[in-house]
Amino acid sequence: MRILLASVYLFLLIAGPAAAQDNPIQQVLQENRDLLEESSRRTIGPAIDAISDSGLPQAQAVLEKWQAKELWQREADGLFFFAEDIGSDTYRLIDIATGAPVGSYDEDDLDQLKPNSGIRGMIGAALVRFQLMDPDPAKRADALDAISRDAEASHLDALRGSIADETDPGLKARKARLERILTIAYDPDPAARIAAIQSFKGDLGVDARAALNPLVATTRAAVTDAPPEDENIARLLRPGSDALSEVEAYALLVDAGLAPPRLSLDDQRAALAAHIENGRVGGVPVDRLDTVAARDRAYSALADAGTVPAAATEAEVAQALSSHVFYERYAETDPAVTEAANAALGAIAFKVGLNQGADLALDALSLASIYFLAAIGLAITFGVMGVINMAHGEFIMMGAYTGYVVQQVVPNYTASILIALPLAFVLTFAAGVAMERLVIRWLYNRPLETLLATFGISIALQQLAKNIFGTQARPLTSPDWLDGALVFNDVVSISYIRIAIFVLALAFLALFLFIMRRTRLGLEVRAVTQNPRMAASMGINPDRINMLTFGLGSGIAGVAGVAIGLYAKVTSELGQDYIVQSFMTVVVGGVGNIWGTLLGATLIGSLQKGIEWLNPSNTLAAQTYMILFIILFIQFRPRGIIALRGRAAGD
């Protein structure tokens, strides 16, 4: 038996090197066997490079298995294999070159290569080359994502080598862009870095700014004479200026060991009081410590004796600040690179400003469409009937809650919204008609009583909503196709919900114009608006027109509530958040004129967004400034942007 085992062992020793010669990937591993067995992060680099640079088809699999701790070495001959655990401390070895099983071995006869985290990171960097050239586009995209998250200098050559053979246009563009970003960070050639920097002039990508900003990052420093010539100086600083206060400047000196810590007056007094001996402190009589100079002299004596820590007096602080030079230096040492980076960032900042203006305009247009939807119904009732309806916001709230209830019954969000929109119109139309018949019709031409009555109805409807739905906000969920945003670039975007509200506002504008100009109801409404007595003499019933008009305005408010509920929280106070803006929109635009309402909504939405942009931390201030502006506007144009002639205008 011993003779048989010895023969097998001798055969393996003889056959092992021969197998390595016939197996190119095994030969590469054997040539780097010592490094692989040592498995040290400091020395393993050449072995990883030898495998990845071999050009062999098995190189990627070897690196992946090694990184996953699935590469094993047979002790008998030192050959390397992949291994599978088949239980009972037994492993099936698999030939690296062919993938064929070699046999089953006890764990004691094998050595597992266990790379630590550092070596696994080095292997991962080497694998990038293979992943970038993988036939599967998804894997190539994953490799680009990995590089974007955690780029290394070793990725640059692999990325460059993969661009020419890339067949997917989108991935090729991503590779080219990422190559330029890595060139900025890791290429040793300043000319190549500058060319890459200049290619990003005016680029709005966040990744471009992330690559350029470190090049112009600065740190502050202080020296006794002049800044070192080998440093890339950004600018000189003067203590006491806006760029560098005296406190910050002296802190730099203390941190650099160029000056002792500053001594405050309270600390000095406490130290002197704690070291009084025989009526003296530091050799100075206590009764003579009534001057700054005497106290400084006493403290200096204590510091010289080692009794208290050395500290600077105010005079010494002033002397230290005047005798040192303060400056900012770039972390990047090449002045040409920082100059190019500053120029590129300047161009980017200008373009970002333009796009921020465009984004602000989109936000203003979006807010204007919301205000227009909320105000269009009020414009109808206020313009035609002259009724100040303080409960208009509650019709918006009723529409939002209608959408919520429908979604509880119809779980499909798209279908529920399509059902909720007409249903909200019908319910709020009916509620508006009931309110006009029961309350408003008795209060025509009595504006104060109408305001108080509708305000009371508003409070009652809010409390009714609280009793039914509670005080907690209810969700009105948008369909999946309204999730996300339309992204133009890294600065400008707008959510699909806001786009939908904008389209809905345009649809209602078109519907209103059609009703008012193409239907008999619209003709009668316009007649009653211009001259109700003359309209009545022509056979038109103004009382019926007022009822239908109030119902139409209320119904449109209900539809607006469904749309706004997708954007805002559905609570009993939802309408109150829009009633003030709705009245301002109608008054500024011109009472009773739909085009005026549209212009008023645009003006107020733009004004609010502009004020919020100037003072983003205080939205209440934005509301206040906006109201003040509206008051001033009405002083100069009391009938609004487009004045209406007729009853609503007071003619």
C-alpha cells in the first residue's frame, strides 16, 4: 500500500509540471506560485497583473474564483484548481482550463487561497478590464456603474482600451465620458488633464462638477516669510478681512505651532488668582495688578517658570498676526490645471444659472397651473354673480376627498382617477347648486352678508370632513405613469404630476372657452354678465343662469381638488391653502375674465416662486411679500390686468 501511494505521489510530481506546460493558464499560475502562496497585499500585484495581462480566455474566471475564495491548490503537486464542496470535508476539483472534474480530495490535501479585503479590491480592479469587454451589455453597464461609484487610477487604462471595441452607442458615450473624468483625476500628463477639463466647459453633469471641484479646493496656511515657491497659491489673505477674520488667522498660527494659544482675560485672571503667594503673583505685588501690562508681566513670569501654560496676550497676538503671511493654496499642485478647472467651472456656473432660471420658470408655470385650476371656478362665480364665496376652498377639498374615496373602492389608480374626475364634478356641482338655492340666492347684492354666510359654511364643511375622515392626512395616490419626473438635464426637471396638472388646466381653459363661446349656456352667461336686466328682457332667466353658473364653478373646483390632491396632502384644511391665492388670482387678473385669470395665475405663481428663490428658508415671508405686492398692484390697476366691462366691473 505504501509503495502504491508513493508511486501515485511520484507520478503527480512528474505529471504536474507537464500538465502546467500543456495548460497556459496553469503555467501563468505556476510562474507566480510563490506570490500566490504568500498572498501579501504588498507583493501580490505582479501576480494579478500577470493573470489579467495573459490574454487567456480563462483569466477572468480565475480572477473571479480567486476573489470569491473558490481557488484551491493541491498540496501534492502545487497545481491550482477550482473546487466545489461536496460535503464531509471533501472537495471536487475542477480543471481551470477545461472545466472538467479532476477528482475528489480531502480538505487536508488542499490549500484554499483566501485573499483579504485589500487583495480582493486589487482583484476587483483587475476584473474591470474583463467586465468592460463582457459580451453582455448589462454587465458592461454594471462595470461602468462600479467605476463611477469607486474609481481608481487602475481603471483608466482598462476604460480606454475598451472604448474602441464598444458596439453599444449609449455605453460607448458613457465610457468616453467616464474616461475623461478619470483622466482629470488620474492621468499623469498635465496636457491630457487640461484637455479633458476643457471638454467639460458648460457641461451640466453633476459628475463633471464632482471631478472639477477637488482641483480648485483650497486650504489655508500661514508662514513667517513668503509662501513656498513649490506650492500652487490661490490667493493671499489679510487678517481681519471678510475672507479671514483675526480669530481664524491666529487659530492657523496656533495649529501650525507658530504661536502660543490666545489668552482670554477671564483665563488670565483665574490663573493669577490661583497663584498668589505672599501677596505676589509672578514677582508682581497684587496691589499693582491694576493694569494690563502688569497682569501680562505676571502671567509671563508664571509661564516662564512652567507654572501655567504659555499663552499669548493681546499685544502678542497683534504682533504675531502682523509678522506672518496668510494664504490659500490649492490641493492641486499644477497651476495650469487649476486655471483650466476654474475656467471650466466658471462656464459651468454660468450655464447652471441659465438652467436654474429655466427650472424656476417651469416651477412657476407649474404653480400657476395649480392656482389657475383652483381659481377658475371662483372666477366664474365671482365674475358673473359678484358673490364672494369663502367656501370655494371647501369644494376643492370635497373633490380631493372624492378621489380618495374612489381609490378605496377602485384599487386601480388609473381607473380610479378617471372615475374620480367626473364624479367630483357631479358631486361638487350638486353641492354648489344646493348652496346657491338655499343660501346665496337670498343674499344677492349684500356682499358682507354673503361673505359671512359662506365663511360659516366653510367652517361647517371643514368640521364635517374632520368628523367623517378624521384629522389625519389621507393619501390620494397617483398612477404609476405619473411617478417620476421629466428630466432635461441635471438641473432642469419637472414631475409628471405637475405636467398632468398643467395639461388639465389647459383642457379646462379650452372647455370653458368652448362653453362660453359655442353653447347657448355660454351666450346666456355672457349676456347676464354684461347686463342682467337686458338679458331678462330678452327671455333669459338670470336666476337660472346664476344657479347653473355657481354649480359650474363649484364643479370645476371639485375637479381641481382631485388634481391638487395628487400633489398635496388631502386634509380638511386643503382648500384653505388655496383660497387666498385663488382670490388674488381672480382680482389681479380681472374679475370675470378667463384670460385675466390665466394671466393672474401666471403672475402670482411666478412672483411666489421668485420670492421663494430669493428667500428659500422662509416661505411665510414669501407669502407676505406677495400679498404686499398684490396690494400695491391693485392700487395702480384696481380692475386687474384685463378689466371686464359690465356688472362685475361695476359699470
